[in-house]
Amino acid sequence: MPGAIQSIERAAAIMDLIEQSDRPLPLRVIAQDLQLSKATVHGIVRTLVDLEYLQQDSDTGSYSPGPRASSPDVAELDGNDLRSIAMAWADTLAVSTGCEVLMALLNGHEADIVHHVFRPDDTPQTLRVGERLPLHATACGKLVLAYSPRRERILRNLPLERFTSRTSVHRPGLADEIERVRRSGVAVASGEFDPELADVAVPVHGRSRSSVAAMAVLGPPESLLGRDGAPEPEILAELRHAAAAVIHALTPA
């Protein structure tokens, strides 16, 4: 079996480095960080610029992601539009399950909460819209990561912070779990971000299968999950029904 192609590996490493940076990077910094010669890096970045995966600032000479590198993950789903369309079904879901309801979109190495419905009780609660969730320790995060076309690249570089004793920081194991989420269309996290909470998420697709938001219920593990750790069938059925209603509302007539 043929081995890896070194030039492609190096191009991927350069793209990863530039996409993770909060500023354009000069050739010198790219070469230093990747421990490559300037000549090698220059040849690769020139090709990536020609193909529009990178763009070069004409004044500074630094490199940043180009138009073809823009992530399609959330391009077709706007958080404000999604929230307004999903509001009625999310409210109904919270009432029927007695749980909080979250909707989230992928944003870099995190998931942004774009809609949050309080659980229907009188206990103090805080609105979580705008909060960012870790991709490896929440059902919302795992769901949007699983449907991202860039999931392999994200997985290679994702910081795996341990939040609780149940947080998985084993990268190969996380990769296997993400693949299972993609096959099943259901993500589960229990005590991985908050030791007292579990969440179950399913996808809400936009116009393309890669344009996905997560719709999730959040509550005590004993309310959402069975003894085997799988979602309670009634909870999962109600969650899928709400997500399907939102998908239908997002689909042009």
C-alpha cells in the first residue's frame, strides 16, 4: 500500500496552523513553527494561494485562509434565523421533557449556543445564549463536529481539556465516537462537562447535509438516559420530532 504523500501532509499542516491563528502569519513564522525550510514552505503556500486556499496580504506578505478554505459548516444556517424558526418547537420540547433545550452551531473548535430554553420549573436559571461548549465533552459539540466536513482536521488539533473525571481526553477514542455519532445521528454526553448533567443531541440540517445545527435536551442523567447509557426512547423520539419540524420549516417550499 502506498505511503503518505509528504507534500500533502505539509500542506495540511500549514493550513491547520494558519486556520488556528488569530492573525495572518508570515512565512518565517510558518517555517519556524513547522520546522521546515523557508523554501519548502514558500513553494507550498504559493500553490495554496494560486488555488485560493490561502490569501496573501499585499502589504505585509502574511498569509491567512482564502475563500476556498472558508468553512461551510454554518454558512447556510444563521443563528438568529434558526432561533426564530425553532422557538415554538424548542419551547414545546422543554415542556414535554421537563429539560432545558439547546441549539448550537460549530464555530472553530467550539460550539456556540444560539438558542436556549429554560426547563419548566421555578429553580434559578441563567440564559446561556452566546456560551461556547467544548466539542469533545458535550452532545452538542460532538454532534456538530461529526457532521463537519473538516472534522478530521479539527480532531487532529482539538484541545482535549479534562473537565470532570468522565471527560474523555483520548483522541483515538473520541474519533471513534464521532464516527458513531455520524452513523447514528445521535450524540450523548453524561457528566463530561458538568458532573451533574447529561445531554442528548440530534442534527438539524440546512440546505446541505454538512450545514448542521445541534438540537439537544439537557438534564439529569437519570431523566435522559437508561442504565446502559443510551437515551430514553421517549426522550429521543420527542427530540427527533422537534428537530424534524425545524428542518421542515427551514426547507424552502
